[in-house]
Amino acid sequence: MKTVLIVEDDPINARVFSKILSKRGGLNVKHTEDVEEVMQIAQAGEADIILMDVSLAHSVYQGKSVDGIKITQMLKADADTSKLPIILVTAHAMEGDRENFLKQSGADDYISKPVVDHQKFVDQIIALLPQDN
């Protein structure tokens, strides 16, 4: 079973995403907003894909405040985790944001909140999951 790591600072969003992904997508779900934990899970290969909230209000890494863009950049810059698919999730869905966020972060895709079409949400994530050969 594939594992989705949800990096989200809103417990309600995290719960909703978890429920959709496990019930509709048949996926295993982990959740944390602790940046150290995100890095450990990614480096240990314990997640197949990451859903990354762009604006993490409380996330700190090595004493510095970081957002989802910064965490994504760190993961994409690390040879051990650079291939891990990352989907940015954000409520900041203004014209041009998608392109800017994807370009800045190196993320693989982008989903805007709120998630209205649950099946499309699941399909978008499953489409990026590494396929077993």
C-alpha cells in the first residue's frame, strides 16, 4: 500500500485529506507539520508522495521559520529525496500563483484548497505515485 505524507498545519484539513485518501484512494496516510519529522520520513523512504501545505504557520527547521515552499526546496535539493513526488496544497489560488509556486519550489503538482472534487483530488495524487514495475 502506498503512503501519503500530509504536511499540513490545520488539523481539520489534515483529517479531511486523510479520510478522502484512505477511503477513496485506498492509501496509507501519515500526517505531521514537524519539519524534522518530514525530513526523517522522506529520507527513510517511508512516504511515496508528499502533500505539502504552502503556508505552514508554525513550522521551524534548525531555528528558522519555514514554509512549504522552503521544505519542498530542501527535499528536492537532497539526492536521497529529490525524486519523491511533492504536491503543493494551498488556499492561495490567485492567478499566476500555481506557476510561481511550482517554479519556486520545484514541486511536481499543485492543488488548491478547499478540495471540492474528492475523486479528482485522489486521482491527481495517484497519478503522481511511483508505479511498481
